[in-house]
Amino acid sequence: MGKVKEWAVEREEEFMGRAKELVKKHKSWSAFTSEMENYMSLVDHKDLNDVIDSLNDLWTIEEAKVNE
């Protein structure tokens, strides 16, 4: 893997790691995404729609766990 690709993957992993921590803390999508805005610079190399889709997937999975 090239250095740039490795850098991008590390930043994406850090972003999703923070998202996984924070998703449990918030009871609303709005509050969750508002806090995640603080970390968007980690994934500024990605398409915004892809980032939102990833956050939405994580939110949906967490909501399913809560509603079990």
C-alpha cells in the first residue's frame, strides 16, 4: 500500500473509531452528526455522501441493538 493510501486509511479508521464511541452517547441522529462535524477533517479526502452513508450505517446498526 502506498503512503498516501495508508494515510487515508488511517484517518478513516480514526474517524470511524470516534464515530463508534460517540454513537452510543447520543440519542438523536442530529446530535450525533453535529458532534461528528468536529472530526470531518479526518475524512476530507472522501466524498461527503460516502461519509454520511457510513455514519448512517453505523447509526442504523446501533439503533437496532438498542431496540432488541
